[in-house]
Amino acid sequence: MRPPIVEILRLDQRKLPAEVFRRVASRAGLRRDRRRRAEDAWESFGKPGRDPSAFSGVLGAIVQGGGWTPHLKVARLGAHWDQVVGDLIAQHSQVADFRDGVLTIRADSPVWATQLTYLVPQLKDTIGRRLDGLEVREIRVAGPPQQGGHRGRYGRRCR
């Protein structure tokens, strides 16, 4: 037969009811406060100053406070890239990256990269007008990514 839990935990049986009562009493105070706050909320329901904020206002505050504005503007630029450069150039290029005021545009081929390089001053002006608040210090145009140095199955050099 196992000994009682009071002996295993070495609790004083005379103090045990007081400890249990203290925990229950402290929780009763929390429950009473919660009930009072709920009643106060129902009483002030619909009164001036209690109207909920518009979702767009709350979302705008989150965007401003979190520093998301530049990222959202770059996403908007990528989504409307054809309106900035035209349909033909937009088919052969896209916004690749934006970091520290440097906008990187990736082109499908070196020819399109050259064409976009000539348009950089116009692009900087257009982006500055359409996306007010997005500070673009420099625009870099990159060609297609280079193919890896893989030479095939037997293309490795022997030394």
C-alpha cells in the first residue's frame, strides 16, 4: 500500500486547507473583475467613442508602424510594371529586387537589358511620380542569370 500524497510531498496537513483556500480566493477576485468588465462593456455599447475603427484605418496603422510601406510600393510597381515601361518591354523584363534604395530590374536577354539601360532616367522619373515616397537612388539593369559552369557528364577537367 502506498503512503498518502501528503506524506510523499511532505506537506503540513494543518496548513493545506489555508493554501487551497488562498488560491481559490485569488481566482474569485479575477472572476469578479472579469464579470464587472463584461457588464461595463455591455452598458457602454453603442455610445459615442465606442464605434469600431474602419478596417482600412487599422490596416494602414499596421503598415505604417511595421515599416511595410516600401515593400508594398515595390510590389505595386511589379504588379503594374507594364504601365511603367509599356507592354512590349514588360513582356521581357520584371522588377527583381529593391534594397537600400537600389532597384534591380531583370531582363530576358542582354539586348533587352541594353534597351532598359537607355530608359533608366525615364524610369527613375516615372517611378518617382507614380510611387510617391519610394526613394529610388539607383536603378540597376541585369541580364538573364548566367548558366552554371556544368559542362555535362564528361566535361570535367582532369588534373
